[in-house]
Amino acid sequence: MEFRVLTYFLTVAREKTISKAAEVLNLSQPTLSKQLKELEDELGVTLFIRGNRSITLTEDGVYLMNRGKEILSLVELTTTNLTKNERINGQIAIGGGETQAFEFIGQILHELRETYPEIDIHIFSGNADDILDKVDKGLLDFGLVIDPVEKQKYDYIRLPQIDHWGILVNKTHPLSNKKTVTAKDLEDTPLLISNQSLVDTQLSEWLGKNLDYFNIIGTYNLLYNASLLAKKGVASVLCIDNIVNTTNTTLTFIPFSPALTANINIVWKKNQVFSSAAKEFLRRLKNQNNTR
């Protein structure tokens, strides 16, 4: 499969019609249709269901669209970093979970671009599972992840910041006036929890019993949308502090008692070959971390 044809396919998937995609690609419709048919024949699958007005992706088509975006992103990142190796420039791709510690990374990136303004920065947000998956695939140079995560197969640096767990509630909630909350306080409260792997185990240990004994009504990936449910009183959210700004809002964050904390790490693949920009970022990160 050629990258050119993969680009054709992704354009059709985005535009939803052969005619619009052909116009974007500056190709004739018969030429584009022929290329797509040859791609389907090559792969031995049907990628589209062709309707009167638009096309619909099959399950195989959705899979190729998702992986195709990753493939072309990796090709672009690799090409950029190979063609810009005379000076410290190119791209740095960093993924991160929701944590205030990203300000520490942001300061290093700011100083780096002050010195080397040709560096491009690409940020991806997600939980640890999302981040590590993209690090594994080479789509991210670095991942900022919050424990608990399996880090054994990566090189990593533990950052000096520590996150604190607690509960995010509407200020009308019965718990809102408490300075801290205990596991006992949460027994009858509808809760949303992070869907990150291993978090269940950490929370179960702090709660002192299996999560099945609590009123878990759902999970969340990133906190912002979950906080909107907390605002509406749908549920309270087990989360990390200082991610959602509660100032002048109807929300309040209450820390756990006893305290439950989480270490923060930046990870990268072992034996990773970095661009000059990523190498310089890592050097500065190590220097900054060692001085704290």
C-alpha cells in the first residue's frame, strides 16, 4: 500500500463523497475510484459502502482510517526530524495526562523555543493508557503519566511534583463543607472514577474494600466533562486536585483523609533514537529535575 493511496483513502473518508475528495485531491472521479478499488483488492476487504449521496465506512474502513492517520503522522514526524538535523530543530511530540505538573514541562519547552524557535511542539492529551499506547507506536517522543502505571519497559524520570487525590463535588452536596473526606463518607455517594488501568486497584486499597461496594455510576477519560456532571449534581468525581479550576464556580475539591498521593513521571521508549530537538529537551529536563 502506497502512502499516496492511503492519503486518497483518508481524504475520501473525511469528505464523505468521491466527488468532493476528487476535487480536493485534484483528481478525476474515475481515477480516484479506480485507485480505491485497487486498494480494496490489494487488502482483500471492502472499505466503503457507496450510497446515493455519500459513502459509509465499513468496520475495516474505520480500522484503516484510524491506523492510517497514525501511519501518516509517524511518517510526517520522521521525515521532518530527518530533514532538519543540521541544527537543533524539528518536532517534539509529548503526550500528557491531566496534571498541574505539565506546567513544569511547559516551562522547559518555553525556554527551549526561546533558544531554538524553529522547534515545533505537538501536544496530545489523554490518560496513561492512551499516552503509553502512542509512545509504544512511536507517535509520541515522551509521555507524562501519573502513577499507578507500568513503567518497567520504559526509560523514565520521576518529576518532583506530587498530585493529591480527592473528590470534586457541587457546593450544594452534603460533603461540600468538609475539609477532608474518608472512605466512610463516600459509601452512599454516586461516584465517577477514572477509567485508567490500575487506578481501580489504587482506589480500592485506599477505600479499604472492593469498588463494587460503592455506588460507582460511571467512568471518565479526561476530567473536564466529568466536572460538568458534578456541577449538575449527577455524581461526585474521584480525581486529582488542581486540574479543574474551582474558583468562582459551583464546584469544590475536597482531599482524601488519609491522604492519597500520586507520583508523576515522564517516560520514553528504551533505546529511542530522538531528533535533535527531542534530545535537547531531554537534556534540559534532566538538568532541571536534578537541580530541584
